Amino acid sequence: MRLRRLLAIMLKEVRQMRRDRITLAMIVGIPVMQLVLFGYAINLNLRGLSAGVADQANTAASRALVMDMVATGVIAPGVSATSPQQLMQRLRRGEISVGVVIPPDFERRRQDGREAVQVLVDGSDTVVQSAAIQLAQTPLDATPATNLISPRAGAAQAGSGQPAGGQISVVSFYNPERRSAVNIVPGLIGVILTMTMVLFTGVAIVRERERGNMELLIATPVTSAELMIGKVLPYAVIGLVQTSVILLLGMWLFQVPIRGSVLDVYLAAVLLILANLTMGLLISTRAQSQFQAMQMTFFVFLPSILLSGFMFPFAGMPRVVQWLAELLPLTHFLRLIRGIMLRGAGLFELWPDVLALLAFTAAMMALAILRFRKRLD
């Protein structure tokens, strides 16, 4: 081994990396992205959960209790309701995570030391369920003793729907057993589709250039739009096959329920598949090689899995990061799939996320068509 030849090869690699902007971006971007996401955006201590309040007593004591609950920082009341049924509807649609029900005879219940308040929780997310149990520790004024409830007691009463002996009871819906698989498996559908669909189409156009097929396509009357759509549709079928496999294994191995319509589950999957495929096509029109396309998909996949609410609670992120997460298709799909499978909501009830995925797909496809040119340079 000659030192001179070894140094020459090393110098050649350094110069090649310097010319490759994607590689340079990954050298600096990946550490910065992970540091920011893990250090700033990810917060396991949930605060400000969206909540609804049904104060049927409407007394000074009931209003003071709501203010005490808000002062804990766990909830942030955004809507008011007149009945528990209205809170349940909002829970099912995903508009709120916690509902506080104060009955009309709140004062008498409070004086007798009975269950005076119910906290309804969307238990499909076990982290939200654990955070909401803290509300049961809110003391009621003029009571014999401060109300306390343990997480174990809260989980036990979540399955039965009966008070746990305290004056504030926590009732968990949709996942009373607090099984993590119930929350994770539906999200895995989105994570796997994001990873595979973006990667498959990310190398689509680049592969045509590297194999020499672009010369044949240039000679055909196929338009840019026809080529883009033609490349998307076969992978959409593959995405539906992957969705079916995950659903079957999830029900068989983990007993994950599908409380909503199976048709709505597949329609939601189609929305995410099309959004990811069009994003992959846009990447493919920008990349110069298959390896570069795979590098670019990494910058999409990492924020998606960390900021969408799959691994870490969405409510715990700073407001600016939440705005950024709203630009990711996986964020909206997780709301759709968990709402349909776990809460039994209909696709039309979750229409804001449906519109967001449709708008994202249209924007990505338009940009991909505008960027693509049927030429070799």
C-alpha cells in the first residue's frame, strides 16, 4: 500500500462529497435536525390538552373547580357543551381529548362526599390518558378530604365506567385496557406507507434516466402529466396491499379493533398513499441519482415519524413545531386512521384532515409536473 495513492483516493472522495450538495446537507442537517427535534420539539410532559366542559350545575363552586383544573396546565378548555353526549361526540370526532362533566346536583354530591365530577378521556392515546388522570387530584373545596386517584384505580374504573371511590372519577374510552398496540398499530399503517411510497417513487424518474429508458419516453407522445400519473397508480395498488397486510396482522396478533367502516379505513389509506407518491415524484424530479433520491427521502421520513404524533404526543410539542407538523401528510392520516379504527368516527366527520391530504396531493403533483421535462439534461 502506497501512501501517495491512498491520499489521492481520499482527496478524490472529499472532492466528490463537496460537489454532492445532498451529502453535504446530510452531514450537517441530520445532527442539527435530530438535536432540534429531540431537544426542543419532543416533550413527554403533556400540557394544554384540548378539552370541553359541560357545567350543568353552573354555580360559583363548579366554575371555580373548572378554573382549578385549568390552572394545573393539563387541559385548555376550547369548547363548552350542555350535556355529556355532546362531549362524547366531540371526543369521537377528535375535536377534544378530555371532557369534564359537572352534574346539576354538583353541590349536593360535593357535600355528601360522592362522585361529583366525571372526566371523560380519549384513551386511544395512553399518554393522554395518563396525563388526564392528574385532573382527578384536583381538590374540591369544602369536602371532607382531598380527592386522590391512582393511575391503577383510574385504569380499573375506565373499563367498568364506575367511580373509583373518589369525588372526581376518570372514565377512559376506546382503550380501557391501556394497551399500547391499540394506538401504535393504526399509526404503523401510516409510517410504513410513508417510508415505502416515498422511496418507491423517489427513485422512479431517476431510474428511467439511469437505465436509458428516458430516451424511449422522449420519443413517445406521452405527456408529462400522463407519465407522472401512470407512475403513481401501480404503486397505489401496492400501498393498498400493504395496508391489508398490516390490518390483518394487527387484528390477528394484537386484537386491534376496527370500530369504524372498513371502507373508510381504505379511503383514508388511499389519501395518504397518493400524498406520499406525489411527494416522492417531486423528489425524483430533483434528484440526480437513485442514491441521492434515497438521501432526500430521509429528510421527509425523519420529521414525519417524530412530529406527526406517532412516537411522541402531538399536544406536547411547541406551537411552532405543531404548525410545521401540519404540513406533513402523516400528521393528518394519523388523526384519520385512529379516529376511524379506534373511535368509530366516519371519514366525513374528519373532513378537515381529508381536505388537507387532498390539497397536499394536488400541490405536490402540480409541482412534480412543472419540474419534469422530457429531456436527458
